[in-house]
Amino acid sequence: MKLPAFFDDIPILRIRDPLAETLGCAEGGILQYSYADVVRLTDHSCPRVAAAYLTWRALHALYPDSLPQRGGVRVEHRDDARLGSTGVER
């Protein structure tokens, strides 16, 4: 899949996952996701995917000097997940 060049300019989301470290899936338990990874996993880029990825900004604000732990943060939206561009349409 050929992705737009600007995807490379979007910051990498980094989190720590103790289970991944225990299982040997990630060195030091650090997982990294690029926006390109997210687009490949979801097979598209849309406002929902982009907004979900922007969670990295909140994580950076909450954890300026450390990595957040996977599962340690819960993200909620005020609207029902089935409304408009709040969540995935079915």
C-alpha cells in the first residue's frame, strides 16, 4: 500500500507494555505505532482514525517525562459511539 509522504511527519505513538516485555514481543516492553501502522491495521484513513491517533497528544501531555503504560489510560467521548464520526459506523 502506497501511503502519502506526509504520514512520515506524524509523530510516533510510544507506549510501555509489561506483558509484551515478558513475552519477548518488544524490547524493553516499548511498543511503537506510526500513523501509517494505524492506517494499515484499519485499512483506511478517515476522521475517526485520525482523531483516535491524536490520543498521542494527550498521552504526551499526561506523561511528559515517561511512557504511558498500555491499558492505563481510558479515552471516552461525550457522544454515543454510533453517532456520526464519533465511532465506527456499522
